[in-house]
Amino acid sequence: MERHILENLSKTRSPMNISQITRAIRAEGGTASRRIVGKKLASVESSGLVKMLTGKKGEKLYLRKFLAKELNSRV
């Protein structure tokens, strides 16, 4: 599941929320729920591979760590 999360975040190259990640995993033929994806994102975030951002209206957005560095260097 963590591998699918990281792959989808790398493909889009933009922040995604939990629902978007869940839909992308299901589209690939996997089974996922927002609850499980949220738990896996928390574990991947604690390992340092994903960075959590706050979007509009306080939503949690997730981005691959190396993409966050790339976006910051452009600004």
C-alpha cells in the first residue's frame, strides 16, 4: 500500500489529499479506504518520505519529499 501511495504522489507531481490518493489506488485495481490510506500516510510521513501541507480550508495535502524540495527551489 505504501508503494502505491508513493507512486501516485510521484506521478501527479502535485499535492494530493487522502480521497484523491484513495481514488488513484482504486483506479489501479487496488482496494483502499480513506481510513487505511490515512494510517499508511501517517507511517510514511513519520519515515520522512512524504511531507504534509495544509491546503485551503485546512485540508491535509501530501507531497513526496523530493518534490517538495523541487517546488521550493523554483520559488
